[in-house]
Amino acid sequence: MIRDDGCTQCEKTPCRHGCAQSCEATPPLDRRRFIIDLSRYTLATAAAAAGIGAVTVVRRANAAAAEAPEPMVNSLGMQLVHIPAGSFTMGSEDNDDEKPVHEVTMSKPILLAACETSNADYRAFVAATGHTEPGVAVESKKKVRPWQGRMFSADEQPAVCVTWDDAVAFCGWLSEKEGARYRLPTEAEWEHACRAGTRTKFYWGDEPAGREKAYFAEPWPEETKEADDWQETPWGLHTTVAVECQERNPVGLCHMAGNAWEWTADWYGDYSEEAQTDPTGPAEGKQKVTRGGSRFHAPSPELWRVGDRSRVATASVRRPKAPNACCRNCGFRIVREV
């Protein structure tokens, strides 16, 4: 994205996006300040709707942000955000597979990657282990080999066409590399982190319109428009965007709505009506759960009611996928156990 004060995408001169000026890197994000500011907007609005004193809610949010541990950075440079233990209401009445709504308690904190696993992260894994690159060993429905074209190959973009088995193998490699346990999040851990203390459809409220950046920021990178497999969505996006963004949820997580579906550890199945603690889904099954929606999930009611786009990237939306499935709109983010 080019601004008057320089390019926010790179630090090159001249800019790779055609900017004639010197590019300036995006300043580091002060996570605590961002959490406090976003909590004021989100929670105060929710409080007003519920008739709760907004000042009280904001004070509580500020106190929680001040007590939150700083994110850690692992050996790959991935930022990991502290997700505290707590309880939340899981599911919704929006779709049959999101019912019944039930209470869930997460008894232990986790460290969850702030961003989806990027191509740069996954390339380090492939280089170290000889693991097959995405879309080669298992062919995607659209026969996409993301690293062999311009649509999905940038280091900053999420690693897609990654199967569940690939994601688990990545976690196993990183666990051995660092002497810590990395894994995929359970479905409950994912939703708990996505909601971040909120009860609305999205972490900012119930209406998606006007929050396009939460789904996919700006169309990026521009050069992918020239790719042979270029595909534009009705709302202007032609590929996935960088995994890191300024629009984050209240605990500092990027793209919990849209960009790429994310694998979870759980088998797909019906929810229990009873309150649960640390649920892990069915003991066995044929399909795993993906969460968060993708770039094909529209940001406005006028667009999301078209064909398969009838689902929006809410905090509760879920989709089953075979663990050996390869999809250009599916990636993953990782958990490091505390």
C-alpha cells in the first residue's frame, strides 16, 4: 500500500510496488496500547448495547491488558501471544453445526501464534527436513502448487495447500528443534482465543460491514494480478494477504477472520449440550475441523449471500475437511504449550 509518507509493504528504494519515494517500514506495534484502544472501542460498544457501564468495562479491559505477559518470539521469529485460562460461550445459533451453544472452560493458558504460519516459516521446515513443498505430494482441487507461481508464493503470505498431516509434521519438527511442545490448537482453544472475552459474532461486534481490513486488509501483492491463475473475488481481493496486519483482535491475533481457513487438532463432530472443560472433540472421525473462514468470505451482507459464501468468518464458523485434503485457501497457526 503506497502512502504519501512512503510504502508500508517493503523497505526498498525504489519501492517494489512502484513508489518513487524511499520506503518506510511499518513502525513496531505497541501491543499493549493496541489492546487497550481496541478494547475501549469493542467492549464499550458492547457494554452500551447491554446497558452496562462502559467506563467499568474499559477499566477492566485496561487492567487485563496491563497484566498480560509480553508475546514471546520463537527461533523462527514467530510471535506467540499468551492466551489465559478462562471460560467462554462456544458455538452459535447461526448454523446447525454450531449448535448447541454451550459453556466451555479452558483450564490452562497457552501460547498461540499471533499470525498464520507463513511461507517463510514453512520454507524453513522444508529446507531442514526435506519435506515436500505444498501442493506437490497431495494435489489440490484446483491443481495449485503455491510456490511455483506468483499467487501464493510470497514469504509474507500464509502457507496454503498444506494438509493436516503437513501441519502436524511442522509442529513435530519445531518441537524437536526447540525442545518445547508445539501442536495445532484444539477447536475450543481456537474459539476461546478468537473471541478474546467477547460474546458477539465477531470480536468487534455483530456486524461485519465496514470491517474489511479484519478480513483481508488491502489487496496484496499487486503483482499477483499478472499471474496466470489470478482470481478476483467480488469484493476485490485476488489472493491471500500478508499474515501480519495492524487489525488485530483484543489479545493481538491477526486474521482470525478470513485470509485462510486454519486447521485445528480436532475431529469434526457434534457439540455436547453440557458444559465442558478442555474439550478435544470426538475420539475419531473422517474429517478435521478448520476455523476462521478464508479470503472468499465476504465482509458485507450484500456479498456473503452468494452460493457457498453464505457463511461469514464469525468466531464460531467451522468447516470439516479431510486431513489429507490440500486447498489453496487453507493453512494453519500453531500452539506452544506453556
